[in-house]
Amino acid sequence: MYARTRVFLEMIKFSHTIFALPFAFTGALLAAGGLPTVSQAGWIVCAMVGARTAAMGLNRVIDAEIDARNPRTAGRAIPAGLLGRGAVICFIVLSVLLMLFAARMLNPLCLYLSPVALGFILLYSYCKRFTALAHVVLGICLAGAPLGAWIAIRGSADLPAYLLAFAVLFWVAGFDILYALQDMEFDQAAGLHSIPAKLGVNGSLWTSRIFHLVACLFLAALYFSLNLGPFFLAGLAATCGMLLYEHYLLRGRDLSRLDAAFFNMNGYISVTLFAATLLDRVSAGGM
């Protein structure tokens, strides 16, 4: 079981939870006007881990046959025979139960909205079979992190929560377009849908740039809507700078540095904005 768990965590890229979890805590900090309680923070982590684990596991099960035909993904656990579908489905069921229990422990609205989140998770896994907007659907899924955390703290969704959620939506959709460039030729040959398969490299790069510009505008709107302080403003400036650098790495349609642009920069962005929000709320006296 230990060995299978390790393979499963590697398969779902558990370490990449860093992309979404800091945004969930950013939403929680802003909703609380300071630090959430230990209990709230703990259940938010459980809900996030459960939701993301279920999402990635479900995606791997549904895409197993496609992954087996794609040279880049043929080595994943299910196509490579390292894990059976039944074992992965068991992990998925446990993850969903963890998410639902954590939502119940937070507040009733979180529990009532859980099926909506699970519905988008399921939809995303099928999207590339019929629409190039799969990147946007993935953005919606991860936008649920800060929105759900806000609801977990306040029991309602307010305008700032939506501003942060839309910022995450366009940020995620923008970097997922870049990630999908790796599979552009395979998607075209297999009849799968994506922005790269539809628009090519140049069109994808420009779409990603526009999405990231929109994400920065939503973050700026969040700054003004809550009258946040200099720490958040510094974090916003750093985020915009890192997004610019991310696209600078891919200048001239050079995709050789795609891993650095995708994994390094996006991990730094989410952590930086969370740290800036934490400093902002603590300095404002929100303890």
C-alpha cells in the first residue's frame, strides 16, 4: 500500500498542489481580514487536498487510453501498468470523501456547493474531446480554491472573492495553454481540442499573454476593492513581473524553456501573492 501510494502521489503530481493551495489561503486571509482559526485552516487544507487529488486521479483514469498513445505521457502509472484502474478509483473515492467531510466541517454552504465543484472536475476531464476551452474549465476548477476558502470563512461569497477567483481563472488558463504546447502535434493528429491545436504556437502565446494581462487586472481590482496596503501592492507588482518574465522565457517561440516557465514561475507566483497578502493583513492588525 505504501508503494502504491507513492506511485499514486507521483502520478497526480501531488507536489503541484503548491499552485492552488496558496491562493486558497489568500482567499481565507482576505475573508477573515487576518488569520483564520487553526481549525478553519486545517479543514481548508483537507478540502483542497481531497478535491485536487480526486481531480487529478479522475483525469488520469479517464485519459488513460489517450495517455497510452501519447509518447510524452505513455509512462504514466496507469498506461505503464504501475497502478490498476481499480486502485486509482479507490484513491479517488477516498479523496472525494475527504473533501465532502472537510466541507461539512467548514459550513453548510461549502457542503451544498461541493457537488458543483465535483461537476466541474468531471467536466474538465472530458473537455478536450469536444472543446478548445478546456483550459478555461481548468481555470474555473482552480478558481474554486480562493472562492471556496472565502465561503469557508464567511459563509457567503462577496465581490472581492469573485475578483480573486477570476484572477486565478485567467492565470491558470493562461499557463495551461503554455503547458498544452507540449502536446500540440499529438492533439492535432488525435483529433483532440486545445488552444495550441487550434491556434498554433504563435496564437497560443498571444492568447496566454492576454489571459495573464486580464489576471493582473483582476488582482488590481481586488487591491482597490479592499483598499489593501503596500505589501499586497508589492506582491501584485512582483506577480506581474514574474508573468512578464514567464513570457520572456518563451520569446521567439522558443519552447525549450517551457518547464522553467511553467513549473518554476507559477509556483513562485502563488507563494509570492500569498506571502504578500499575509504580510498585508498582519501589518493591518488583522491577527
